[in-house]
Amino acid sequence: MAKWSLLALFALGIGLIWLGLEPLLDLRRAQALGVAHGCIVNAAGTAPCIVDGVDIGPDLAARSVGSIAILLTVWWAALGAALAIGAVLGGVVLALRRPR
């Protein structure tokens, strides 16, 4: 394999990891925003959270319920990790097999 195809596989793997972990990052952002403004964030329901005169409680609740998508997207992250590791190992093998 050429080094460019290994680089493309590595980039694809990193992209899939990002896609697979995005719901988890979204949940963490919602929790951080809730903690910063003293709001309750959970998947059980909405709680009022007034920030600058706007109630963002329903948005925070939607983000926390969206974390269920982690169950669907974690497989993309696993596939991305396998591709990235395979690309790194392929690069090591390619480097070791080159004549010096």
C-alpha cells in the first residue's frame, strides 16, 4: 500500500471516531452548560433553566435524551479505531520493509 492510502485510511478512521463519539460530546457540553448556570440536566424531563432571559431547559433536555444515539454510533467509533490502528500498523510495516 502506498503511504497516501494509509494516510487516507487513518483520516477516515479519525473521522469515524469523531462521528461515533459526537453524541457523547454533545451530552458533556449540555451538562457543562447546565452546571455553569446552576441548572438540572437529565433525560427524565425538562427543568427550567433561564440564561439571559431565555429558557434553555428544553434544549438541554433534548441534548441529554440524544445521548441514546451513543448506542447506535459507538460502532462507528470502533470501526474508526480499527481503521486508524490498521493504518498506523501498515505504516510501520511499510517503513520497516523499505530498502535502506
